[in-house]
Amino acid sequence: MRAIKVVLTILGILLLCLVLLIAGVWIARSINTNRYAIPENPEGGDDRILSENGVEEINGDYMKGFHLSPLGDAHPGTVVVFGGSDGGANVEQAQLLRDNGYDVLDLYFFGQPGQKEFIDEVPLEFFDEVIAYANEKGNGVQPLTVIGTSKGAELTANLAARYPEISNIVLYAPGDHTYGNLNYQRDTGTRSSFTWKGEPVPFAAEQGAEFGKFAAEQGAEFGKLMTRLALGLPVSYRASYEAIAAAAGPETVIDLSQFDGHGLLFAGTEDAMWQADVAAKALNEQNDDLEPHIYEGAGHLFHENIDELVGPSWEVMMGGTVEANREAKLESDKILLERLEEWHES
């Protein structure tokens, strides 16, 4: 009887410790989630741009976003702009280009009514609608430049590999592989981010055998990643993407060797989200017409005030320094406008 009481007492203590641990994790997660939350967009979000002259909302079958027409003379052709995995349109960049005389289609590729809710088997064929719109309601596709950032760069590269109508591409923080879906649920990474003609684009899996191999090889680092996620702390995904890419088959590489246009590749050496600097070099090795610009000390997102834009999580999640990201933003804008002037020559 005494032995049973001892066992029950031990079990009770262990159960109490488990409850306290769970409660502690929950409290810590709640505090950290609030502390490291990304600042909300101003009231009205991206739609605030509709109050500006020369801006029309685009509400097509899949194509959603904004058409920005310059108020003065326009350069020939069209510039298409995609944002990244945050789901927003890249309004700031679209405004910059519009103000410099370009006809701009600033587009979402997921998350809007009539679109995929997440970056999860997004049909690349939606770009047919973009080309048709540019020809019918825009400034035509002679030439056509497409710009994307992060997952938007992954999208842009996949489009350039399939659409000969695309004249030029600009990839910010690119990947050279197609990666798995991002839906922020348990099956994230188990399907392709994109489909083509009804079939999933081959992708480097973020879970499954490759991810298990990464976990086994990384050991303590993987445990640290999981702990930070559980506690609601910001994390860097670069190491996991590096491992996934290293284990991926050649069919997952985005092949731009036959792309016959021009391109810019912008990346930072301290990118904490994924290995964009490595990808930029790999894409340049495929095609000499893809011009890499890799900025020492910059991270995943170039911005003049990244600490204000992203909040306190920026350093771990995005990487780099405030000054290096600011310099990369200013320098890449300068190069972008110089190349666009050449590509969209009147």
C-alpha cells in the first residue's frame, strides 16, 4: 500500500510539473507573440492606393491587384510587380515605378477572393490573364518586365521559365528551387507552391524524409528552432532551407538557362530567411544575362527602416543590419531604374 502511495505521489508531482510547464510555455508564447508581432499596416491597407490619381483596382477571374498608370508620358510596355509570402501587394515599389513613368500592374498571387487562400498549388496559368489585361487595358507587353520578392521571386522565376512573353525579370531575395506550400498549418511543405497545366511543379520538400534527415543531422540546432517556435520567438529558417535544397533532386531547380531576356538578382549575404545569395549565384551560373548584385551585410528584405517596418523580430527573421539593408535598398533602386530605362527605351 505504501509503495502505491509513493508511486501515486510521484505521478502527481510529474503531472503537476507537466501542467506548470505547459502553462509556462503558453504564457511565454502569449507574451512573445505580442512582443514580436509585426506592426499592422495603416488603416485601409493596400487599398489606400486607390485614392491616388491614375490607379484602378483589378478584379479579374484570378488576377487581383492594382493598375497604376503614370500621369505623364509612359515608357513602352508594362512592369508587373509581385510581393512575397506576407500576402500584400508591393505598393511602395509599384508607386516608385509609376512615378518614374512606368505602367505598372501591382498584383497579388494568393490570399484574395477568387485566388488560392495560401501559397499552395497556385496555378501559374493565371499569368495568361495578366498578359491579356496588359494588352487590352494596359500599355502592352513590348516589353514586359516582371518583378518579385522572396516567394514572389520564386513565382517570377517559374513564370519566366514558362512564358516567352516575359522580356525581363527582377528577383529580390530569390530562390533557385521551387519549394513547398506555405499555409501555416500542419501540412505546410507537403505540396508544391505552384502548379502548371494542372500538375504540381516539382518541389524541394520542407517536410518528410528530407526534413527528417535535416532534423537528425542538425540535432541541437533543430531543437533550438522548435523551442523558439513553441515559445513564440522569431526564428531563422535559412539552415532548414539550405538542408532542403542540398537534399533536393535536380527536377526541383528552376531552369532559367533558356530564358532569353535580361534579369537582375538582388540578395544579401546575411539573409536569415533563406539562402538568397547562394541562389542568386546559382541562377547567374545558369544564365549570364541574369545580373547578380549581392550586398554585404544585408538581409532578406531591403528597406530604409527595416526595424520600423518589421518590428523587433526583423533581426532574427530577416537578417543583416539596419544600415546595410538601407544601403542595399538605395543602391538596388538606383540599379533597377537604370536597367528599366534601358529595357523600356522609348
